[in-house]
Amino acid sequence: MTELSRIVILTGAGISAESGIDTFRDAGGLWEKHAIEDVATPEGFARDPDLVLGFYDLRRAGLDRVEPNDAHRALARLERDFQDVGRELLLVTQNVDDLHERGGSRDVVHMHGELRRSLCSHCGARKAFGSEFSKRPPCNACGSSGLRPDVVWFGEMPYQMDRIYDAISKADLFVSIGTSGAVYPAAGFVQEAKAAGADTLELNLEPSGGSHHFAEARYGPAGKLVPQWVDELLAHRP
């Protein structure tokens, strides 16, 4: 096996679904019984802020009822191993939950934001948040009542894109886990990695929309596939 010194891993809804978190979109274009346009767009927030804030309060409260699974813990183990020997692993997630951190990962890029953080729609301040948005608490920075979830909605720019693309451009291996391959810009990461000369691997419950771009693919539950892959990788690490 070729020695790997830089890995970029992208995770999506599939890895959290095994912990009991609903996937982002069902066949009817709904998200937990709500139209995407109503709860995941700036326009929806402007139209009915009470609906949106209450929706995210419930989602954040739901995090307390779920736990990281074996896939989260395996990725944390891989991160520790790589960092302990001076190699680089960047874990990028499309998920807004905190299961990677609770599973032991220390450096996670939440490109779509986090449920446990707030964003002030007036001054742009971002911070950890443990209250309820629907109670309209004031922003600690500017005093306004414009707090919203620090979650990237449709039409907004994902976070830390420069860091992500820089890591992909230098990676030896790009791995996609539990993603649909339908949401951009994340769906295009595999093509960026291929263009930069990286090997590519998909670990998914079933073929994603971009599975044909990957050099290798393995299908099954993330809680089984990811620990197996990590064990294999560490067993062959020089």
C-alpha cells in the first residue's frame, strides 16, 4: 500500500443516520415534515422566523438523545494516529450535529455550520449557544434580538472553503462517507481530488450520485465499513 501522509475525509448524513438522526431530505422533498424552502433558506426565515427558530430548537434538543456510533469513533482513532506521527488528516462534515466531536475527533470542519452555535443576523457574531432561539435572547455582541442558528442554508456560502480546497489539493487520499453526492459544492470534491492526483474512496450505504468518479467504492452501513477500513489502513501503515 502506498504510504499516506495527507487524507481528506468528507462525511454526510449517512454517518449520523445510524445514530438516529434523520437524513436531510426524504423522497417528498421534506425535512422532518417541513418543506426545505420553509426551514432551510434565508427567505423562509424572513417569512416565518418563529417556525424556523422553533424547528432548530427541536433539532438541537434532539442531539441529547443520540450518541456517536462506531464510525464516528473509528474516524477519531484514525485522526489521533495520524496526528501523533505528524501526518495530516482533515475531517470535513456536511452534518450540523456534534457527533464527531463527541466521538473523539479534535479538529472537525463543519462546512454547513453547527446546531449548537448561533449567528447574529445583525452583526455577524458567531458563538456557542445553549439556550432557545425561539425565546429571542439578545446577541452578546450587539444586543439585538437577531440570533439565528449558525447553519448554512440554501443560497449561503459554506464555511472554510479555502481550507478545504487547499487540503484537497495536497491530499494523497480523498474519502467520502455517507453522502448522497447531490449537494454542491461538496459533491464536487471528488473531482477536485482526482484532478490533484489523489486516490479516491467512497464508503456508503449505496452508490451515491457521484459514485462513478471514485476509484474504489465499498457499500454497507458506515458503522461497519468505516471501522473495517480504519483497521485496514492502520494495519498497513509503516
